[in-house]
Amino acid sequence: MLKKSTAAFMIIAALLCGSLLTLSVTGYSSVFGQAAGEGITSVLQTTGLQDKESKKLGTALDLIEGNYYKTVDRDKLIDGAVNGMMEALGDPYSNYMGKETAAQFEESIEGSFTGIGAEVSSDNGKVVVVSPIKGSPAETSGIQAKDVILSVNGESLEGLELNAAVAKIRGPKGSKATLKIQRAGATEPLQFVITRDDVKLETVYATMEKDGVGVIEVTQFSLNTAERFKEELGKLEKQGMKGLVIDVRNDPGGVLPIVIEMAEQFVPSGKTIVQVEYKTKEREVSTSKGSRKAYPVVVLMNKGSASASEILAGALQQSAGAKLIGDNSFGKGTVQTSFDKQLQDGSLLKITIAKWLTPDGTWIHGKGIKPDIAVAQPDYFSVAPINKSVILQYNMNSADVKSAQTMLDGLGYKPGRKDGYFDVDTKNAVKKFQSTAKLKVTGIIDAKTAESLELSLIKAIQDPVNDNQRNKGIAEIQKEIKAAASKK
């Protein structure tokens, strides 16, 4: 059982532990009943090391201590052995935290934290971004789901155990982390210089749009998220809300009972919310005790929507008739729980104990959930940053020029092309931007112009007017509201 919510794994990713895209369980047996309790018991009731296995490990330890040419830290060797077992599982969501890392994790559960604010996992030895946290330095710098972090401040992460890799990413507020990123579709690694900062722990944001359309954004499923969601939903309903958009884009997941509690507010009583399947192939089905809402609901998702987000999307689509809008989701279909008391030294094991299935029995792991209405964001939402160490000017041809052209076009300066060739039209577009930004008008993109371009683009991306997926969700609800009104 978890001592505290491993939703904090979502919150402090890239700060403490790594491999933290977990669908976590608190109060496990009380949620899923006897079968679930037996699921955990089966994990605990093992024989431990057999005599020959214990002898082999002990002999290896003796040989290392007796023959290695340097003095060794015995605790590090033991931790390394446990880490090795976890890595041998080949599961990016099962991992080990030593005493120090586990202690930092426990402390961070209670309050705010500093870092870059990105959920990460390990995949075949690579540190992969699952999702940047809303409003975090990682998000505002342009880090995206599926990005592979190659190095931090010049130190390669290749071959590092995930906790060690994340230790290089974390750091004090105000310090800089220079990340080299490999992104699908980019021919060369991208570089991001991110200033670490405080990361907000708020998980629910609500607004009322025109025509009675409410929008609730959920950034992760932590212990208070269901309560906060219910509060904000109630406020919108009191304002006369006629339809709801639930936004779980870039939401990496969280605590299993929380997402079930939230889904019950929309799934009719007796309908399935989620199924959990153990190694014995036994399935525990969680059914709703709630009721369907009278108003239409849509769910926004993207490739950063994972785990609990996918459970909510699948449940509302299959059991409550909600439409899914946006991109294909991440594809995380397993359940983890953490064991700390059993190790008795302050360390912690997080282990995948089951897989979860959508109401119709589909396992979405590695595949994700397809939206009912696919909507892409503008290309400048995913543009790579510009290398500030290189001056871009007329007659150059490079990926950085292509990024600059994409930014200029997104900001309305019309360079005429986005293929990476710096022509006369591109130069004129740069001059127009520099004039507007009150920079020296040269038609050359130096570090100052590049930084100004990127800051202007961030503002454009954060402006809801430019959010195609959000706008489509609102438009879809408006359409359903009108259709319902015409039938009265």
C-alpha cells in the first residue's frame, strides 16, 4: 500500500525520481475489493532468495570488496543490485529509489518544489519526456511529450539509471539546465536552456466561455483533484453551464481512485469505468455509482495525455457518450504501487502490479486512444528553438532558419516559405518583426532577435484564440447545445 499519494510522482517528475508516469493506487483493497487485496498479497508472499541465489550474491559482494582496486561503498553496491533487478524487468514504470531519493520524494509531497517541471520515464535506456507540467519552465521553453533527453549541461544521460539521470536534471531555483533533445522529425538534436523555477501544484483550472460552455483543465490526478474538480464543476453549473469541455492534454496521470471518483460524475450507474487485470488474468471491474449529466461533454487529449487521463477519456467515451477531440493519447496501460515499509531502510520500490483496460476490454498500452475528432495544432506549437550561438542571415539554409520562418509565419510576419532557405522575403519579415519588437532593424537573426521571437511565440501559443483543439472542443459543445435546443 502507498504511504502517501504517488500522484506526487507526477508532480515531481524530472525533479526527483524519473520513471514516474504511474497510475498509482491508494487505499487499494477498499477500491477494488478482495481480488485486489489478493493481487498485492501475491506480490508480498514470495520465497525471497534461495540459498544458491543468496550465496551467489554474497560471493559477488565479497569478491568486489576483496579485490576491487578502490574502496567500495557497500550501500551503493546493494542499491545497485536492487536497481539491476528493477531494470532487468524491462518496465519503464517499475523502479527503485534509494533512501536519499525516497526521503526527498516524501518531503516534496507536502509542498511546492523547484525544477524544470516535466514528467519523464525510461524507455530502453533513454530518458523520455511523457509530459511537461502546465505552466512549468519545461512547458514554456517548448519541451514536448516524446522528446528524448540526451544530455544535461553537457553531461550525457546515456546508460545512466533513471534516478541518476533525473538527479542531473533537477537543481535549485534560478539555476539553468541546458538540455539536448532528440525529437522525432528533427534531423539534428535540439538545445533548450531552461531556468529552473517553482512549479505550481494546482491541478484544476475552470473557465466559463460564451454560450454557456464550461472548460475544466485537469493537469494531473493527485489526492485533492477529485474534490477540486467537483468544486469547479459545481461553480460552472451554478452559472448555468449548458455543456462541458474537459481538457486532459499533457496530463500524465496520477492516482487510480481519484480518476474513478471523477468519472462517476458522468458515467451512469452500473456502467463500467475501468477494468484492472492481474497476472492471474483475474479482472476487477470498477462500475459507476453516479449518473449521466444532462448536458453534453467532450474530452480534449493529446500525446501527453497518459494513464489516468486515458482512463477518464476511455470511460467517458465508451460509457458516457462523450466525444474525444485532439491527438492520439500516450498509451500507458499499467498500474503501479509503491512499497517502502517492507524494505525497512527508507528506500522504496515502485512496481507494476496490473494492467488496466477500457470499459470494452481494450488494452491501450503502447497504442493510446484515438480521438473521435482529430485536430492538429498550428505548426508553430511544436517548432524547435533557435540556436542562439549562430547568427542567421540572407542566403543561409538550415534547420534554425526553418524554425525562425515557422515562428515568423505563426506571428503573422509572412516570410513566404518555411523550408529553411533565408531569402529576401524572410529578411523582410525579420525586419518587420524587429521593428515591431523595437529591436535594431537589420534583417539578421542574432541571439537577441531569436530570444524575442521565441518569447513572442510563447505568448501566441498561450493565447486560447490560437488553440485549435480547445476551439474545436468548444465549437462541438456549442453545436450539441443548439441541436438539443432545436428538439425541444
